Amino acid sequence: MATLTYRDALNQALREEMQRDPNVFLMGEEVGVYQGAYKVSRGLLEEFGPQRIVDTPIAELGFAGIGVGAAMGGLRPVIEFMTWNFAVLALDQIVNSAAKMLYMSGGQINMPIVFRGPNGAALQLSSQHSQAWESWLAHIPGLKVVAPATPADAKGLLKSAIRDNNPVIVLEGEMLYNLKGDVPDGEHIVPIGRADLKREGTDVTLVCHSKTLAVALKAAEQLAEQNVSAEVLDLRSLRPLDEAAILESVKKTNRAVVVEEGWPHAGIGAQIVDLIQRDAFDDLDAPVQRITQADVPMPYNKLLERAAKASPEKAVAAARRVLYLD
Amino acid sequence: MTATARTPRQSAPSPQLTELHLKMLRQMLLIRHFEEKAAEAYALGKIGGFCHLYIGQEAVAVGALAALRDDDYVICSYREHGQALIKGISANAVMAELFGKATGCSKGKGGSMHLFDAKRGFMGGHGIVGGHIPLGAGLAFASKYKGTEQVTVCFFGEAAVNIGAFHETLNMASVWKLPVIFLCENNRYGMGTAFERVAAVTDIVEHACSYDMAAELVDGMNVLTVYDATRRAVERARKQSHPTLLEVRTYRYMGHSMSDPLHGVYRTKDEVEEQKARDPISHLAGKLKEDGVIDQAALDALDAEIHAEVEAAVKFADDSPDPEPGELFTDVLVD
């Protein structure tokens, strides 16, 4: 077991998959000569050359579409967006081309393509650079969406994404790239569509993904000090969603709080609440609570930004509400 | 000019060339009659949704595709019935797709705007104006990556030239030297908007200068001119891996789609009639008659044969089953 950063775990996944399959290539802004805006692709240009590590102009729509076309032509593109905020410019290609190709061609043309990059807020990047897009993306049939929170999951899920014959969205995090964690040696694959119980508990389930795993784990520690046993369920995949894992946990704890990065309206948490009320209604002892970003564009000011984000304190307060402790 | 007044030809066309010209005539007639039948079927409610016909533009698809190898890629906008037929999808499978039937080339899931036949290199039918232009470059990227020497022809209308994807893609195709031909079918109108009303640069070929790309302005009412220009572009793509922008000036006789008027607020009936006088099929048929390759009786026989083929396609589509209800949930993802 090696200790790696999330960044290096992604780098390993890319390197191993490119060694394994010559049809895999990486395309995006600054991925080659500059070694990646966040250094995820460090060293890959030297190893694989400019044919497979392709620097693009700043033209998200265009290079995302070229990636889709390359997938139609039998390659396995990995398209890196410097952030998902910029990928909004490429949504036409992700939604109208990649996600629909198999269906509208009557099953003839599948789409083995990965779109990846950091999602959600970092620190003080203000409104246009601090957005979590997962509910937009997970809304679309024909896409798979994963959001790993740890280096091990980042490596294992990116490898699965590259081997998948469908378009897979990989949501990373600028604030996660430096995170260190143990990554199993050798071939490490995490299947898409499986949640992971990151902490066992009996009183309340904290459902989270990506950066909110850290929020939920911290909240669980604080709750433990208050004699509340919180279970932390990391979704890892948002589409397909591991419904069985969510229901199993809620049936055990009878209470749930969803902690997510995005805005509240039509967010991922709303989907999870829908599932729980429908399939675990009789097991619920309290209405499910959601912790989200405040329903505003992200402010620049440090204090306002902190107030807008999900936090352990907010998650603890929500857990206490569903336990009727306050 | 009459045949007797003409300067005698220096040499008669070669048998191969004559054969090609006859094939082109047949293909243009196939598209014409297919589209006429589609219009009828649409009026009868057998075809739904949007249906964009190719009547008037036949010389473009036929001339361009004649310059391709079988394994070359073709990718189109939603006005693609003609290219689909010429790339080798049967009239039966195209008509059945328009009818939404299980026997259609996209199993009835795509419809008029999403015809596909991956095995024949026909990569769709795409419905968002200009959205498929990067896909065309991507297919060429894959061919170059794999060293297959395939060429991609990407058809789009003049209105797509105002879309960002056009400019982003031409830039990258030129920087990366991709074996792709951007074939702009300039039929003058984006739906009901004349191009000159919404475009600062109306000679589309000029856009190639911005991207240091080869370009040609082509008469799209003459199938042989389209063929020759495309051959030059194919050569450039296949041998040198250089992209080309072709602006092919053509004209659609019908409205933008079946639900739109033929003329009225945006163009006059006189204009449409004037363009019909330049009809690409009459032009080629006239030339072949002048050259003594075909006479009226043979032309009539050919016409009748194609009518029968198209009638049979309608019958096939009519008789074909709808997709099974379970098909609703298939082809969303692969395993």
C-alpha cells in the first residue's frame, strides 16, 4: 500500500491505462508541455509523446466535440477540462453528442470517452469558478457520473471510467488534488455504481460524495463526542446511484442527512431524498435533512464564502435535528 | 447552344467516365424521387417530427461522395437523406427510419435527423446546427492517429458558419493537419433568414484564410464540378493530411423543413423558379443526351425504375413493424 496524493493517483491511473491500451489518449488545455494546470498529467508527454498527450487551444466546445468524433472513430479519449466551470461551454457535445450517440444510432455507435476535471468550489475563486455541476450531469441518461473523494477511489474510478464503453464524467476537486491517502498496490479498480461505507455508525446516516466526504467525516467525529454514532456513506458514483447501499444504511439508522456541494434546488440530495421517502418510508424516524451550498452564487469574501459552503458544523446541526436532540 | 452548333469534342469521354456520369444521374434521381415520396408520406402523416428535404441540392451529395473511398467517413447535419442513400444505406432502410420503424437504419430511434450506418462509414445525421462539425474533425483525428488514410467529409449548411464550433474546429483541424473536408452547402437561407442578413463575410471560402486552410468555391448545381473539387480536396487530405474548406453554392427548392413554406416572406416564388432552371439533374441529363450517351427513352426507363425502387421503399416502410415496446430502454448504455 503506497501513500499517494489524489493528483498522483489520477496520474497513475492515466499512465497505466495509456500503457495498457494504445487507443487511449489525453486531450485538453495545458495537459502536455505545461504538465497539466493541476499537474495531473505530469510526465505523460515525455512518456507518450504529443500524439497521445494533446495540448489544445482554449476551445472547450471544439475539443470536446473532437473527442466525441475520435471515440466514434474507435479511440478512447480522455478529455480534461481545466475546470467544470469551463466545461459548461462544451455541454452541447457532452449532452447532445456523447450521451445520445448510442441511442439515436439505434445501438450502432458507443462512446468510450471520459470527460474529467475539477468540480465545485476551491478557495475565494468567486462566482464563475466555484460551481458544482453534478446534478446537471447526473440528470442526463446516457452518461455515467463519478465523484471520487479519496486517492484510492480517484485511481480506481478513473481506471474504470477509461475502460468503460460509455461516456463517463469524472468530477475531481481542486481542493482534493493535494489530499494524501493509501492506494492499494498493483491493479486497483473501483467499479462504477458502488457506494462505499467510509465510517460505520448506528444513529444517523450522513450521505456524501467528493469534497463533502471530509465534511461528513469531521461531522461524525464531532457527533461521536456528543455520543451520536454517525454512519458515513460515500456515494462515489452519482449515476448510476448505489440505491441499495443508501437504503441499507437508512434502514439501519432510520435517519439521514445528505451533505452535498451543489445548490439546493433540484440538487443531487433531492434525488436521494426521493429514493429514501419512496423505498424506506416505513424505516424513517425523521424527515431527511439536506446540507447544500447556500442558494446564491459563490461570493468572493472569505467569510461569506465560508458561510455559503457545507460545513461539519452545519452537518452536525442537521444530524441533531433528525435525532430530535435540539 | 445546340449539338450541331458545337465545336466537335477533341475526344469522347472514356467509358469509365460515362459510366460514372450515368451512375451520378441515377443517384441524383434516386434522391429526388425519394424526397418527393418522403414529402408525400409526411403529408399523409406517416412521417412525423422534422423532415428536411434535399431537393435541389442533389448534385452536392452525389458529386462529393463519388470522390470517396468506401471506408471514408461521412458526417452530416439533419438534411442528410441524400448522403445516407449515396453512402449505401438502402432506400428501404432510410424510408423505414423516416417512418420510425424497427427496420430503419437507426431502428426507428433516430428518425429523419439521425440516420446512421456505422459499418458503411455514415456517421449520422446530427440535429444541432454546427454541433457535428467538431465530430467530423474527431473522426479525422482518429483516422490519422490510427494511420488508416481514411478521409472524412463533414457536410453542413451555411448557417452553421456563424456557430462557434465551426471556427474552433477549423482552427484545430488546421493546427493538427487533419484529413477532413469541411463541405459547406450554401443554400442561401438558414431556415427563413438570408445568409447576407446575418453574416458579415458572405463568401464562406474566405473564412479559410483565418485558419490557413485550402479552400474552393464550387458550383453546387453541377455535379461534375462538385466531384472534381472534392477529388482535389480528398487528394490533399489523403496524401498530405491537410484539411480543406469547400463552399458549395446550391439551392433548396423546398422549405427549410416540411412544416415550412417554400417561399413567401423570405424569398420570392420567382427566385425559386429561376433556380429551378439551373436544376442539377436536368443539367446532367441534358449533357448526357447531348453527348449521345443516353436518349429520352432510356432516361424515361431509368426514371421509371427509380420510381419503382422508391415506391417499394415506401411499401417496405409501411409494412415494417414498429419497434418492440422494450426497445424504449435499450441502447442507452452498453455493457
